[in-house]
Amino acid sequence: MTPPSTPQAPRHWPCSESLEAEAQQEEKRLQYFATSLCMEKGLPEDALEEFVGLSQPEMMMTIHADIPEMQMQGRKSNAKRFVNSDEFQIYAKKNLQTFKIPEAALEDPEMTEKIVVLISQLLMSARSNMKQKITNHIDSKLHISVLTRSLAPGGGYEIMTAHWARIAFLVAGHHISMIQ
């Protein structure tokens, strides 16, 4: 004999309406959190609005992409601040003939930034060139006058006592650094 069957309660699968309601409630909670966080950080209230609908991997990728962008903007901001500083402006205006920079170029921030980069590269190249010539001079053990003539641009400069002293100092300093 089989026991009488007991009526089983019908199973209720979560309906799509309740899942939708939960998703909307979660989105509202995230929107509220995003708005509160923006207010706390002094950002516009809708600054994080686009994040609310993203998945966690999408959020992480977005943040990861934003970090290098912010670093690049920071470097650019520092360069602009330097170029726009009074110290640089005074120096550049006093030495326009040295670099043959038109005054109008210093008024445009983008042009000024390009000029700064170019001048830095030129000075770095000149330093490297001088260092190589001094190293070659030390290795070849030639008279300092040969080095002095090779360092004087264009050869049209009259070498004064101050030039000799500076070149001798550079050679001595470089020679000491080579020994160590």
C-alpha cells in the first residue's frame, strides 16, 4: 500500500519583475552613493553617473585608462606652469636673441611648451657632445688648446682666460669622475 500523496506547494520561480525591481533598486542605491561621493569630493553631482551602469570589470578598465591620462595632464600642467612662470618669461625675454624666439611665440602656451622641449633637447645634445669631446681629449692626451678649439662653436670666438679656466675645470672634473 502506498501512502497517500500529499499535495506539494507549487514552486515559485523568481519572476522577471522582481529581478527588474531589484536591479532598479540597486541602480538607485548606486546613483545615491555616486552623488554623495561626488559632493564629498567637491565634484559635480553627475560626475560618476556613467559609472553606475558599468560592471566591475568595466569600472576597473575605465579607472585604469584614466590614471595615465591624468598623469599626462599633470605633466603638461607642470610644463605650462613653468613656461608661464615669471622666472622663465624674464629669462626668455632677456635671451630672445640667443634662441631667436619671436616674442609672439612666448604668448601662446602651446608654442612656448614646444620651445621649452626643443631647447631642452638642444642643451642635452650639446652637453653630450662636450662630454664626448672631453673624454676623447683625455684619452688622446693632446694639448688643451686642441680641445678648446673643438669646443668653440664656429671657431670665430676669441678664447679668453676665463674660457681656459672653465675648460681646464671641466677636463679635471671629468678626469676625476673617470678614475672613480
